Amino acid sequence: MLSLCPILYLLAAPSDTLPALDSLRTRQLNEVVVSASRVPENVLRSPVSVEVLDERTIRKSAQLSYYDAIENLKGVQLLTPSLGFKVYNTRGFANTTNVRFVQLVDGRDNQAPHIGAPIAGALAPSDLDISRVEIMAGTASALYGLNALNGLVNLITKDPFESPGLTVSQKTGANHVGSAGVGTKLYSESSIRYAKVLGSRLAFKANLVYQTGYDWVANNRTDLNPSANQSLGLTGPEQPAQDPVNSYGNESPNRRTLRLDGRNVVVARTGYYESEVTDYRLRHLRGDLTVQYRFKPQTSLSYTYQGALLDNVYQRTNRFRLDNYGLSQHSLTFASPTLQIRAYRTGENTGNSYNIRSMAENIDRAFQSDNAWFGQFSAQFAASRQQGASLPVALAQARAQADAGRPQPGTARFEALLDSLGHINNWDIGAALRVRSWLYHAEAQFEPTRGPWAAFQKQTGIDLLVGMEYRQFVLFPDGNYFINPEAPGQNLTYSKIGGFVQANRLFLDNRLKLTGSVRLDKNKYFEPRLNPRVAAVFSPNDRHHVRLSYQNGYRFPSLFEAFSNVNSGGVKRVGGLPLLSAGVFERSYFRTSIDAFGAAINTDVNTNGLTTAQAIDRNKGLLKPNTYTYIKPEQVNSIESGYKGLWFGGRLQLDVDLYYTRYRNFMAQVEANIPKGNNPDSVAYYLADRTKQDRYRLWTNSRSVVHTYGGSAGVRYALAGGRTGWAIAGNAAYAQLNRTEQGDGLEEGFNTPRWITNLSLSKVGLVGFAVNYKYQTAFLWQSALATGTVPAIHTVDAQINARLKGLVLKLGATNLLNRSYYSFLAGPAVGGFYYLSLTYDALTR
């Protein structure tokens, strides 16, 4: 058995006994982060888990950009709804609209206001302007409030005073290589950055990025409704209620139970595949301008404008084609050593975007109403059976007759419907997404112990930080996606105010750092909420650091969760505030119980010889009233411990963390239907007929207490010293959900693989390379659009690069072996991507 004495000696040994520092150790010891405590501090002494992606790491990444390279950081899960739209998450409950994970750019929230989450990299900085990326895994509400329950990323850009000059970049790539259905498509990304210092006080910088390409295709044809007609022995292609994952217009609202040949048969309309009703061409133009004035070396006032215009596919509960979608942000920041004041306004306009599902659904309905289509289906089925056709043949002939004259993709008639429905802002008859929204934010933070209270700090050793913020959402009520129930016709406003106090002090000869903070937030519709955080970091020397923290977090409902009023193909999605959903919760029944009730009726009629009335009476006990109610803030309690350390003279870096999180009032959606009739004795008859019930999807809170736990570990070893050496690195993250399944229709999946691992080998220098292998276990994906198992992922990314004066050439590939995979259900298949990048820095010599 190995003795622990050498390890304890290394942990406790004074610094001057170590070998001379190499460049890796020097960089690690001096690395500073600002996101963990909102003030600069050494990353090794951070009180919570922080991952850093610096310029050096970005350069050697095999990914196309720094934004893509975030995927390989410890504990990060990537979802890819589109080539131009990627979503990151940490520690569980991932979804394609990740309202529990915050994205900041230089401290500014760049979310799309109406959804409360960022449109991925739409407003992200250029690769040429990024200085570093800081990711906090886990709850960060005590300092940031907002939606920072799962984590936070802060994208930090270059200072024009420190990084002047001209830099240009061209990336050319190809995807869909070897794809029989699409064929190889080209990708292009052109970027330019220019920064200049004017005199000693004024500087500016400007960035422009233009991307074009062809998106990944969502074409998963797995049937989500395979057992709909099991009692009739109809399965596979013969099954008339098929619901392929990426086919729309044949989902639950588009199905009926028909009385055919004396039996109950579930039949769906035919629908269209996603590739038939969307444009997969990708276009993304974004840019920014910053003007900065320095009063003193560390005191400045700066104005920044960011803007973006994009066309690509985006996913929420449904999939959308974003067309001419625009985001913009104006910000003003004053920064000094003791005081920071920031104010910004974000504007959003969805342009000519549309709902892909509603588009498919309403092309069908523009051709024939549901009543007419199902009527023709029934009539032709009866005629075919009279002529002696078998059940499967009669069903096929009935569909062919009902679909006769149906618009076909690629025809002028079909294209005309795409255009006309894309401008109708009512998803019961059209598909347009027409949202205009704005976010106004003002905040200030002050360190009094670095200024007027310096004497207090000297006497007590306590450092103080205080902050305040005000945030208001303003939304134009379009009548389809949002309404203003309080003041019809006027813009909808939704606001909150909050503030925090943080204190820290060093003990035990500066080896122990204790930090405590408390935050108070008040939302317009909810009582004030308190978020505390306490943390301790013990550092026996500058190489080893052990941390422990506890924090509480609250999340108020986003604008969409509180105020949505969406008509979506016969299912109305309603915000959870009483203003929107009064009377709905009290009168509705769980859709899961209604589905079970309908399946039991069909079984009794088809196999047990009961009449429909007898089957309804026999099975009505399966119906369950909706027991949920109006939405409340979500609460999280989280405990985290961890260790960061340097070994073997700083050539080995080790980072380990463990966490346990407890969620209460978890926000999710529940599907519940209301009988259209008023006779209480006939409720079961109403709910046995899809045409006699109104369907809702309601935002509410889980009554279950949800627990998640897990941990991650990362290691990096420099095989050779200096900046031109070899390095091997790896990380692994484990996440587990502990919740009793209620089975009552509450929709919000953990949607996280149990294991995510990365292993890389790299070399830096005039000629360098990197290879990264990623493994992710299979996991259950649950959403309103699709539920099922996401297969395991195995990918290899690689790049080789060369530097010659101001020119950097990089040749690389992600998913090098071109083995397509899904990062979630209903999303696209992601294949190999191959690229060449050329970057020229006019000041590098």
C-alpha cells in the first residue's frame, strides 16, 4: 500500500521548495477570473467551479470557433438544433430553450427577451475579438439572479487599448459529405476586426462576421405513436396513426378515432416532413462597435452596439425557420476600480420567421379541413371493404383518396402556400412567428472597502461588494403568441428589481478565504425572494486549493412561461399567471389520463366486444382532474465541494468537483384538456371525443421535490515544458436525477447523459495539432415534440495548424469519421464538418 506521507508533504510544503516554475505553472498561478465573485480573483481560489477557455486553448482547439470549443470543457453538454444555433448546459435539465443557463458578453445578458434565453451565438463576439470564456457550472443566482440556476457563461472580449490593429479571417468548410439526400454543401465565414487608439484616452474597435452554409437536416422517421392501433394488430407502415419524429401535421391534435368496420381505428392526417416545408440555407450577419474613453488608466466610459441578422433553424416546443430574424443591443458602461455602472437595451424582431409544425399542419388544412378529410377517409374505407379489400389495403386506399389533390412539395401551388401561410399570424390557420420585444437593464456594483471604507477594511480585513439592478421586459402583444390581459392593445411590461451584498475575509495567514453573499429580488407578480451563498476556500499553499460552498437560488418565470398565449394547431399554450390561466387549471383533466382512457375504450371495443358507451362507462375512472395550479418561482438549494491543484512542478493540473442540488416548485408544462360541454354527468363522453374538448399546455410547478447530484474531474498534463510542448488532457462529468415519476403529464425532462467525457492530445508551436475524442452515454430525452432515447455519441475532432509571422493556418474537422449522431430527439443529424481557416493579424511579427 502506498504511503500518504509524500502526498501530504507535497500539499503542505512551502512554495520555495518547488522546482522552478515553467510557463504552464506561471500561467495557471496568475490566471484571473471575474465571473465567480464579480470581482477579479485567482481561478485556483475561486469559491465555485469555474472553467476557463483562453486564447491559447482556443487556438489549439479542433473546433471551428471558440463558441464550439466550449463543448469540450468539463461538465458541459452541447445541444445542436442547427449548424448556426448551439445550446450549452451544465448539471441537468437541458432543453433547446435553456432558460436556466445565462450567457453574458462582458457582463451583459444577451438573451432574446421574449424567450428569456440566448439565441445561441447570435449576439456572441467574433472569434477575432474574444479574450477568454468563463463558465460557472451550477447555481449562480446569489450574485446574478436572472436565470442562473444551472450555470452561467461570460464571453469576455478584447480591450481596444490593449489589442489594437487589423485582423481578418476566412473559414471555408464543407458538410453533408457523402450524404445521398443532400450532397456536399459549402460553408463560409468571413470576419474582420479593427481596433485603433486615438491619442492617449480614446479608442474604438469594430467587428463584422458573415456566415453562409447549409444546415444540418432533421429527418428522423422513427414512429412516436407505434402502439396506437395495437388492439387491431396494425403496426409498422400499415399503422394509420404514424407520427414520425420529424414529420409534422400528424401529431396528436391531427388524429381522430374513427368508427370503421365496427371497430375503433386511430387515424392521423398525412403531414409533411421537415425538409419539405423549410429552407435549410444558413445566413448569419453580426457585428459590433465599441467606443471607449479613458479618464484614467483604470477608469473608462464605453458605448457598445451589437447587432445580428440571421436565417437558420431554431427549436423550442416546436421547430422554427428563423428568417430575417434580428437582434440588437445598445449598452453604456462606466468602469473604475471601485464602481461599475452598466445600462443596456436589447431589441428583438422575429422578421419573417415561421413555425415549421404549424406550416405543415395548415398546408394540409388549406387543402382540406379535418372534417372533410376524415369524412372522405371513412367513406373510401367503407367502399374498399365492400369490394373485399383487406384491412391494411382499405386503410391505404382510404388515405390515397383523402389525399387526392394534396399540394406536393416543390410545386408552384405548394410554394404559394408556404409564402401565404408564413404571413398569417395565427397558428390555427397560419404559421407566422411575429414577435417584437425589448429588454431594458440597469445595474451598478460598488466596492466601498476599496474607496471610502478603506479604513474599515484595514481594521477588519473584510472586503465588501454591493450591487443593484433593475430589469424590464417590454413586449408588443401580437395576439397569437402574446396578449396583454391587463391592458388589451397596449405593450406588455414585466419587471423585477434586485440587489446583493457580498463580504469576504482571509484567515489563517491568508490560507482560508471565507465569502458570504445575500441577494434580494422582487418581481412584479411575486413576493421578494432571498438568495444566500456561503463559501470557503482553503489553500495550504499556492498549488492546492479545496473549496466548499452552499447557495440558494430562485428563478422567476420568464416572459414566455408567465404570459404566453399561443394557439398552436388546436393546442393552446398558456402562461402560468392567473391573468392568463384563470379557470383552466380548475376545469381541466390530465391529457395522459385522457389518452389512457381512449386507449382502454378502443381495446374494449375492438377486442372485448363492448359498445362505445359501455367502454366509456367502464373506463371513466381512468380520468384524472388536473391537480396543478398557477405558476410560482422555482427554488434551488445546492451544495458543492471541489479541489484545484498543481502537481509535479505545475505540469499536472487537477480539478475535481462534487455537487448535490435540490429543486422545489420546478417549472414545467402540463397538458390538460377541458370538456366543451357543461353537463357534469357527460364529462367522460366529452373526453372520449377529441372534437368535444379544448386542449391546453399550461405552465405550472411540480409538486415533487427533485434531486440531482453528480461530479466532474478534469486533468491536464504538460508532457514537455515551455510553450511549444505536448499536452494530454481529459475530463469526465457524471450527472444523475433522483425523482419519483408522477406519470401525470408534467413535461420537463432531465435530458442529460449520465456520462460526458473528453480526451485530447495536443502540441503547440509554429506547427501544432490537436486531437479530441468525445464519448457521451445514451440518455432519455423528454419534450413536448418528441420523447425517446438519444443514442450514445462517439466523435473524433482533429486539427493541424501552422504560424508564419502574422498568418495562422488551421486545417481541421469535427466528427472526423462522419458518423451522424443526434444530440437530442427531433433535432438534426450532425455529420462530419471539414474546414480550412486562415487568419491574418497585421500587427503580429
